[in-house]
Amino acid sequence: MCCQKSYLVIYYTGFLSAGPLKCCTNYSPKPFPLNRLKHFSVQDATGVCRLSAVIFTTLKNKKICADPEAAWVKDAVSHISKYCTPLY
């Protein structure tokens, strides 16, 4: 399995675009299994989005917003970081 991580804030459209801006507005209420996650990105609250979040991408390409301070999220980020090559 190939996995990647990035530390970019995810914006699906910009300020001048007619489309909606995509930001996490809340967190997933429960942990997600590690074996179903392939990579993550970090949403920074200092940008356009108002909530700091880790955004996991599942094997089925679904996006999961998670609390960066939650223990399961830290474990998942550590696990993915250990087995993936970072993108910079």
C-alpha cells in the first residue's frame, strides 16, 4: 500500500472562485480504524478555516475530520508518518 502525507491546508476553492470553500467544521465523533486510513493533512485555524483539524483520507478516499489533540488522532498520525514518505 502506498501512502502519503502532506502538511498543506486543504482548500478546494479559493476566495475568488464561485464554488464553496471546504473546511472541517466539526470532528468525527469516534476513532477510525488505522488500517482504513491512507494519508492525512493538517488544517490550520489561522487561515480561512476556523477550526484546527487533522484530515484523514480513507482507502475509499473519504475525508475524516479529527481533533488534533485526541489521543487516537496522534496515534494515527504517528502510524501513518512512520510508514509513509512525506510530501513537501
